[in-house]
Amino acid sequence: MDKCCLVKPNKRPVAWNEIKLLVFDCDGVFTDGRIIYGEHRQELKHFHGHDGMGFLLLRQTDIKTAVITGRSSEALARRCEDLKINYLFQGIHNKLHCLNELLSTLGLEHKNVVYMGDDWNDVPVMRKVAFSATPADAQADVQKIADWIAPKEGGHGAVRDLINYVLLRKGIYEKTVLTYLEDIC
């Protein structure tokens, strides 16, 4: 592997109006990275409620969502179902290959994608997409490659920070919130 993978890539400025897909890793992004094993092979994860509200806001837009993770977890499958995340890929060794297949299916390109990851297995995707982000507690060398670092840690609202950031950059945050509020009133 080329050492250039260890440095932040030169990218074109983000065309925020072309962002159509938000993709997330799970452990260390949706969660704080802790994995709790219970009896009978049960696996527990901690998720943050603020992230959930972010996905409710995204449903008011044309932005699709996906999770691509190296591990497999019933807890994550349930969380993605609860949040109505459009695409879930678990047990993925090559996240870039998985993303490329999804983009082909959706008729999208890397320039249409925002990705949040926290460790080395996320770097190939982070280098290709239009905009990459990490939680505040991601691996330091991975943060150096990211385009943006969330103010909050993984599992503590980092996902919501990114959702809000994208909606703001697209210029649709206020409209999205007002549409959501109209739906619940």
C-alpha cells in the first residue's frame, strides 16, 4: 500500500447540493466503541437518542442513508430498522468495494457521498468520497485524513453533529426542521 494513504487527500470543493447519500461506520461512530457480551452470545451496544432525531430529520429530505460495518450485530440491525436507515451492510471486510456496489445500484458517484468513520478500515472510503468525517474520539491519525471532526465523540451524538452539519451546508437545515415540526403538530 502506498504511504500517500496516510495523509489527507487533495479533494475538489464539495458541491453540497450534489450530496445524496450519508454513510456511517457503526462501532466508534454510532456507538462509543464498547462491545458488551452477555450470556448466550448476546451482544449489547449503546446508541444515542440525539442521533435518532437526526435520522428523523433526514427523512424529510432526499438524502439516503447507509451503514457499512466490519462486524455483524443484531443490535445494529434493530437500530437501523428503528431509524429506517435505507441500507445496512454488516460483516464487510472491504468497505470501499461495498460502497462502490451501492453507488452503482443507486446511480450515484463518490462525489455524492458523505462518510463518517473512526479507524483505519474506514480510510479507503474516506479518501474517495466528497466529504469525510470522524467523531471527536476517532484514532488521531485517521482524524488527520478527515475533512471534518465532529465536536462530539462516537456514541455521544457525533452522528447527529454530522447530520446537522450536512443539512446546514446544503442550506436546508431550517426548512427540514420546520417540515419535521409540521409533521408532528
